[in-house]
Amino acid sequence: MYPKIRVSLILIEDGKLYLVKHRKEGHSYWVLPGGTVEYGETLGEAAIREIEEEINLRIELGKLAFIGDAIPPDGHRHIIDLYFTGKILGGELKLGSEEILEDVGKIDLNSLPEIDFRPDIGEDIKKAHQNQFCGEARYLGNTWEKPTILDSRL
């Protein structure tokens, strides 16, 4: 068994982060839009496709901002998450038709601690946004639980 590779997009306009609400196993929580990279698909192609499918927007892929692992304590799965910035080029914000999708919205970066946002990387996003995502991509470690900020300079 191999890790699954997932791309997520950090799309911010006017201090608000685009998020989608997932419903799985009776639980609802907010996540960055994105999804699994399909075989034969580049990371960029996957990111663009996932944003179109989930929130009906066209984007220009930006830079790689974060890399993280998601490994639960029982080890039943392993996801490698690649977090990219992006620029919205067009489209009309609308929730896709996937069964797990429950809602779409723009959440103020300062309000992230008040919602169930997974993985809990809101502070990392906020700090990187304040620094205009300058510098190299950062490794967040295992984000299944609350992440450890590995670089206090941001």
C-alpha cells in the first residue's frame, strides 16, 4: 500500500479563504478545496481540475506553500498533502456535485480558529499570507492532529 497524494489550494481574496465543507461518517468540517491526484495527471492538472469540480472556479496555479503528511494514530491511511497558492481567473462560486460536499464559502482568516477546519493549519496559512507566501515551501509534519509549527520565523 502506498501513500495517496492530494493537492489543496490556498485561495485568498480580501483576507478571506475559500473553503469547502465535507460530510463524512456523520461529521461535517471545512477543508481547503482540492483532492487526489489521478494516475498520469500532473500536480497542476489535478489542482485545476479539483477546483473546477469542487467550487466551479478557474485558477492559475501559484507556488507550493506547504507539504504535510496525514497519518492517523492507527496508521490505516497515509496522505501526502501538497498545498499550493492560486489566483482566481474566473467562474462563479458554486458547490460541486460530489456526494461528500456540503457547502462552499469564504471564511475570514481570523475566524479559522472558530470553525472545524481540517487539518488545523490556519495559523500557518495566516502567517504565510502575512508574508505574501515568500520563501520556500515548508514541511508541516503530520497534520492529522494539530500540527507543530516547525519554522517560527513565519
